[in-house]
Amino acid sequence: MIISPDQVRNLVLEKQIEQMEEEKMNLRLDMDVQKLEIEKLRKVKNKAEGDLDSLKTDYKKLCFSMRTAGLGKT
């Protein structure tokens, strides 16, 4: 069986298309994983910011209580 140059070219192109489709699928999976990681980091960041705000509030209350009780003076 003799394969024409056009058939060879078509086979090569089909193989390249298959490889590109596989790479595209892998890139989509990578993108999905990165989206999940970003969402997880956002949740951690938001919790940390909330904790920081809570600590700031507690610190202000403590300073006010110390001033009221006269403990802040030396």
C-alpha cells in the first residue's frame, strides 16, 4: 500500500490535533485546580482579616479599660 504525501500530512495533522486537544484538557484541569486554590486562599485571607479586626477591637477595649482603671499610668 502506497501512502500519498497528502495522507501523510493528514495523519501528522490529526496527531497534532489530538495532542493539542489533550493539552487543552490538561490546561483546563490545571486552571480548575488553581481556581480552587485561589478560593481557598481567599477564605483563609478573609478569616485572617476578620481575626485581625477582632484583635484590634479587643485591644482598643483593653486600652480603654486600662485607662478607665488608671492602670496605664506609671
